[in-house]
Amino acid sequence: MQVLLFMLVVPLLSKPFLPVLDDYMWLLLPPQVTTSSISSLARLPWGSKVATTSGENTGSATSAPTLQLYEFEACPFCRRVREAMTELDLSAEVYPCPKGSRRHREMVKKIGGKEQFPLLVDASTGVTMYESGDIVNYLFRQYGQGRSPSSGLLESTIFTGWVPTLLRAGRGMTLWNKAGVVPSEKLELFSYENNSYARIVREALCELELPYVLQNVGEGSSKMDALLRISGSKQVPYLIDLNTGFQSGDYKKILSYLFQQYSIGS
């Protein structure tokens, strides 16, 4: 039932029905933050803070993560996995797979045999799996130091997991029509799942199909000191692009940079 609702309603809220402004500029308007903020309220408390006994097993915030996540931002089941990663303080390589994908959806079919999301690959254990509930349970077993998923994390998806997708009018679902520039090095994003401004940046990364290293820094994260050293602040989002040297913690500047740098014809 929930999947059917997702398939029927979201296309009606996709970009062709939204106000038309030049290129990406309408993403900078105040209503974007408003709907993202309401989306965050709908998903509280999940995806905001680290479970007290969980810990990142890969060392420092700059260590190469062993987790690879193939997903798209608007998918409520992908959101469930990202919330768990925030709670477990896990970093991951994220390969956005928007509708119309030119690269990453094909990779998913080659790895897992079918085009289904999310798909998790754990290079440290050799595990590859679909199904968000299975992925969340695996992550807690492997990295949760004996903890189980927090109350409601799995169950709540069918009730409020769809709210951000609907409120955000399908942002982070479809490939941007000018996307196509492929960076030689992955971008790096300090974020946590339920942050309103970070969500908007992740949506842009998804629509441009830009792979990135996701450094989750929810409340209580072991990576917070690293973020402070790098940016001088504990605020997210914070984006680093080693391809150009760009760094910023201003979501508007990040959006402008991404769409100008990684759009065809820019």
C-alpha cells in the first residue's frame, strides 16, 4: 500500500509541476528550507544523534569508509538506512542513483543483479544486501556494539518515512537535466540525516549523480572534533571538493557551486 502511494503521488509533485525559475535558483528560495524543516520534524528523533554506546570502527573521520551505499535521497527506505548510519556514527561512500541515472543504477544491477534500492556493500566483510530492514539490522549487529535499532526506527518508516518525500516534492529523485560532469575524486560531505540544510545539499548531490563520502556527524559523533578542525565550526552541512579545492558550510553557496561546477554547459 505504501509503495503504491509512493508511485502514484510523487510523480505529481515532481519538477515539471513546480514553479519554473532559471536553472537551479528556485532551490535557494525560503520555502525550500521550510519544507525541509517540517520534514525533519516528521522524522524526529531518528537520524539526529549518535547512540551512546555505538562507535565508528574505521578510525578517524578522514579514514576511507568500507561501506558503500547505493540509494537515492527521496526514497523512504534509503532514508531508513541513512538514519541508522547516523545513529551508529558510520561513514559511507554514497553512490546516488536518481531516476534517469547514467552510471550508478547500472552498477547496482551488476553488483546485485537487480535495480532495487537501497543496496549496501560492506567491503570489510564481503556482505552485499538489499532490503532496508535487513541492512539496518546488519549494521547494528556488525557495528552497534550489542545495541538494537532504536525504538521506532524500523517501524516508523511506513508511517512518517514518506513525509519528507512528499513535502520535498520529489527532490532527490530524478537526474538533473544538465547533469553529466563526472568528478575524478569523490566529494566529501559532513552531514547528519535529519538536518534540514544538509538534506537540501544531499538532494542536489543525488540529482547531479555525484558520488561522495558521507561523514555522519550527529549529536555526540566521534567526528565532531575533526569537523571543527576542518571548518572551524560544528555546523553542517560542510562540503569539501578536492577536485577544485572548494570548501563551504553555507548551503546556498554549496548548491550554487554544485550546479555550476557539475552541470553540462556551465
